[in-house]
Amino acid sequence: EFHQWDVTQISDNQLPDECVDIIMSDLPFGHKCGNHKINQRLYPKMLRSMNRILKMNGKALLITMERNLMPLLLEQHTAQWKYETLEVGVGGFDALLFVLTKIAK
């Protein structure tokens, strides 16, 4: 089953805890859409919500240019996530693909 939602707005009624296998998102880079200050508020909310809805060992594939912010947030939650990154080109931008695996609630 495929769904499209704003991960920061998903309620318990829409999706119960630990029911999603994989999340894919092209996150706001802060260039054409949003900015770094907005991302500083958005990304932590997104990570909390993803941790709630992803199954254990579930994956999140996230594309972003926030090369400092995303690793900083993930390093603050090493008990919940393990991750690796891959360089990707997106519309002329050098971005990173973060491949996150949920390892704890």
C-alpha cells in the first residue's frame, strides 16, 4: 500500500505506531523551498514522527542538502537510528541520500 502524507502531521488515528516498512522523501533543501531555520524545526519533528510510525528495522530514504543538520540530529539519536549516506545529484544540486534504519523506539 502506498500513501502520501506530511510526516509531521500524521496523527495516531491515521497511522498506528510501527506500521510502516519504508519512508521515502525529498526533503526541503532550504534553497527553492523553505530555509535552514525552517529545516531546524522541521527535521526534528520529522524524525520523531518517523520513529513512531516505522516498524523496527524499517527504512527511511531521505534526500537533502542539509549536510550538517541531518547528521547532527541523527548523532543525537544514535540509540534510535543507524544511517549511511550516498552522494546524489538532484536538479543540479549536490545532495545526500540518507538511508536510515530504525533500531529502537
